[in-house]
Amino acid sequence: MEEKLGRINDWAKGKPAPPKSIELITTNRCNEKCLTCWMRGTTEEALRATYPQEMSDERLRRLVDEAAEMGVYEFAFVGGGDPMARRVTFELMQRIRAKGMHGDLVTNGTLFRPGQIEELIRIQWDRIKFSVDGASPEVYDHLRGLPGGFRILKGNLLKTKDLKLQYNSRFPRVAFNVVITNSNYRDFLNIIELAHEVGCEEILLLPMTIFSDTGAKLKLNPEETREFQRLILEGMRRIKKYGIYSNMHEFLDTRLIQDTNEMDQVMLEEAKTQEERATGENRALTGAADEMNRNQRQLMQVFSGREENFRHLPCYMPWHHITVIANGNIAPCFNGYVWETKVSLKDNALAELWYGPYFEGFRKQLEARKLWDTCATCCVWRVFENREIRDEMRTRGPQERKTEERSGKDVDPQHRVSAIMRSLVDRAKEVVPLAGIRR
Ligand SMILES: C[S@@+](CC[C@H](N)C(=O)[O-])C[C@H]1O[C@@H](n2cnc3c(N)ncnc32)[C@H](O)[C@@H]1O
Ligand code: SF4
Ligand code: SF4
């Protein structure tokens, strides 16, 4: 979070900063046939037609080099298909670590080749997110369309645990991505037990976005949602006992399970609510300002305008993140836009796009607080992420942001008001030379 906030903060002050992260899809190829996957919304033929359009190995290597030169902090390999279905992915992971950047990998966990898990420990790869949609062959193999898939996945999870113990290594950290459907929510507590058994440190729930008719049939109905939420309460007790982190508590909010195809509305509402809360706090500050001398009042006025607006945007992706899909198309996130854009890394350098008019266009639209139609199917995690960014921007001053670790504790309203006040004054000091203020 510190890396991300630091860069967003620079942009807020008018100082361009490099992206914190690049989400890279190297291929749409995959060995599984998950019923939930976006690929079920397209034809096998259309998918195959994307393979020859993949960026070349050489362009991908160069992308890693460009990112390192720009000061990118981390890469995340996601899908698309399965990152490990393309050989060059593993080589890129080694290159990323050799250049001192960090890495995340999302995978179905069934495609590791001999020696690769050991090598990920050697290079201290940061994290592997295994997609675990069931804790038994019956549930997993059915949802993921790969007979024997669960056995291979579990074998690789246990191998990762054993090798990490053998090398006394904390890395790669193991996380579970769990897509919640009406075919697996009853297996949820068993998935927690599996996580404990294999040394998983994070369980990250993904309510299902509907990409196809097949996916639509797997959506939880309101009754199932309530039943699942009761399981979450028990799940929260277990992860506490096991010391596993999870975002499961977020899904006690029914909207985040039921309205996964209306995420644009959720995002806009959240930004508005947070702004209204802040406006209330600012009013309290204005009352206090009557007590202040003129000098201090003038300092407060400096904080209005663009920077204030920046604290309540619906989304911050184009200021810290890039998504690149297999054909080289590039955009600030994995929404419909990235599929439709004609802008590709095949014909452009990374820095030119990030600092040029292409990304500037995304930033302008979001500063005007407008989303795209395709934001309706935004990933729920982006809702959490944007909420956290707004919260942090509101409660912390620019100086603090660079050095402080996030405490994770709730900030009481009194503290929040004083934090805003501190940030107002700090910021104003940077912009207005004190001597320039008339008394
Ligand atoms: C598209 S997959 C690509 C990476 C890799 N093949 C895998 O399955 O882990 C990325 C993540 O999206 C999850 N996913 C699949 N279908 C989904 C859906 N309909 N809604 C939300 N997430 C989904 C997968 O379980 C996985 O964790
Ligand atoms: S393994 Fe990943 S990419 Fe492959 S079908 Fe499943 S969700 Fe889609
Ligand atoms: S889809 Fe992308 S641009 Fe739209 S709200 Fe989500 S992260 Fe932001």
C-alpha cells in the first residue's frame, strides 16, 4: 500500500510517477475448462484465433526491462488463460526478480514443470495465488473441467509447503483464490481446512462475475447467499485460530455477492459516501477555522480544488497500475476496454504510453468522476482497493505517507479531523511561502 500511495500522492501533487504494478497476461491458452471462466462466454475458435496474436517472447523480455528502467515495483501474472501454459512466463519471472522487482502469480497450479517450484523459492518469488474452487475432486474437477485436476493441484500445494520447510523460506507466500458459486459454497469450510493443511497464508474470495450462460447458472440465489454468509461467520473463527488472512468478512455485505455485474454503481456510491463523510468533517474544521487567525484560514483555502477532488475519485487505477493482455493491448485495468483498445505494446514503448496522452485520457475521465460502461463488471477487489486508497488519502498527510506502515486499526473521528487538519497545513506550507501571506 505504501508504494501505491506514494505514487498516487506524487500525481496528486502534479509530479508524474511510474506505475506501481503491471498485470501481465502472457497467453489465453489453458488446460482447464472452468465453468465460471470468461472463456465460456466465447467460442473455442475465437480463443484459438488469439494465440498467433500473442506478443513475442522478445517483446515480453523487453517489457520487463522497460518496466525495471521506469521504476515499476511489481508484476502480477494473471489470466487470460493460465500463465504457466506459456513457457516464457517462467523465464520472465526469473528476469523480474533478477532486476529487483517483485512478483505475484495467479495460476490453477496444475502446470508446474519439474524443478520450477524449487526455483521460485530460490529466486524468492513473492506470492503464488492458487485458484482453489473446491477441497475435493468431486467439487473441484466438476467446476474446473479437468479430471484428476484436484489431485495434481493438491500435490503441488504440498510440494510447495515441503520445499519451503526444507529451505526454511517464507517465500513464495501461498494464497488461495476462491470463486464462490452455488456448486462450491457448501465446501467453503473444507477449503479453509485445506488451506491450513498446506500452509496457505491468505484466502481471497472472488464472488463470481457472470461472463456466460454457464456462469449465470452458478450464481448464488438470495437464500444460498444467506447460508453462505453464515458459513463465513464460522470461517472467520477458523481463520483466526489458524492465523490465516482473508477478505471473507467483506462478503457479509450482500451487494458484493449479488451485484457483481453492477460494480460501477457500487464504486460511484462508495466514492460519494466517503466524500460526504469528509465534507461533514471539513464543516467541523470550518467551524474551528472561525477561531483561527487569518493566516491559518488562508492556508486552508489552498487545499481546495484539484487536490481535494483527487481524494474522492471513484477509481485510481491509471495512476498506479497497468494491465497488458496477451496481444499487447494495454489499459489501466482488466475491464472490457483493454480488449477493445487499438493501442498495443507491439507498436509502443511502455513509458511513452504511461506518461503520454493515452493514459492521460483515462486520468482525465476519472478526475471528472466518470466511469466506463465496462466498469459494470469490475473486479470486487478493486472496490476494496479504491476504498482503502480514499481512506488513506483522507486520513494521512503527505509526509506521514512515505514513512508510516499502515496500522490496520480504525481511526476515531477526532483523530481523523486532526489528521486532515495536519495534512491541510502541511500541504499548504509546500505550496504557499509563508512570507507571502498578507496579515
Ligand atoms: C481467469 S483466471 C486466470 C489464471 C489461472 N488460469 C487461474 O485459474 O488461476 C484468474 C482468476 O479468476 C478467477 N475466476 C474464474 N472465473 C471467474 C469469474 N467468473 N468471476 C471472478 N473470478 C473468476 C480464477 O479462479 C482465477 O483465480
Ligand atoms: S484455469 Fe483459469 S484461465 Fe483456465 S479456464 Fe480456469 S479460470 Fe479460466
Ligand atoms: S473497471 Fe477498471 S477503470 Fe473501471 S472502476 Fe474498475 S478498476 Fe476502475
